[in-house]
Amino acid sequence: MRERPEVVARSAVREDQRSMSDAVRRVQRSTGGHILGVEQVPFDGRDINRVKYMDDRGRVRYMDDPAQRSQPRTPRSDMSSLRGDNP
């Protein structure tokens, strides 16, 4: 029996949210800083979690979650980045 596409999509969203919250916990524990935000960014062919935090001296810093284990993103073809008006 196959799962419906919307069920698979919801579980993927929950997994992304879980990995983002795990990233926030890891950065908070390792730095002791105040967490300002988290986002997924493309890096080296995959998505990683980048956590923004404030250190003990009040400086805003970013840390890429080192334990992120996401699936590699499918590469775009060379022509997909070109727009029709900008060859």
C-alpha cells in the first residue's frame, strides 16, 4: 500500500521542523547564546540549517548545523538558471 502524496509531504515538513529544532538545541547548548532564528539554506548541493544567535558579548553570529544529514539536492540543469530575457 502506497502513502498518499500529502501524507508524505506532511511527514517531510515535520522532519524538517524537527531537524531545525534539533539544530537550535545543539547550537544553544554548544554556544550558550541567545537564539535569534534558524533557516534552511542551500550549501554544497544540499540544504543545511543555519542558526543565528547572539553570543555572550552581544555579537550576532551564524552557525551552520554540523550534524545536518539531509538528502543531496538534485542538481539543476545548466539551462534552468537562465531566463529567456537574459541568455
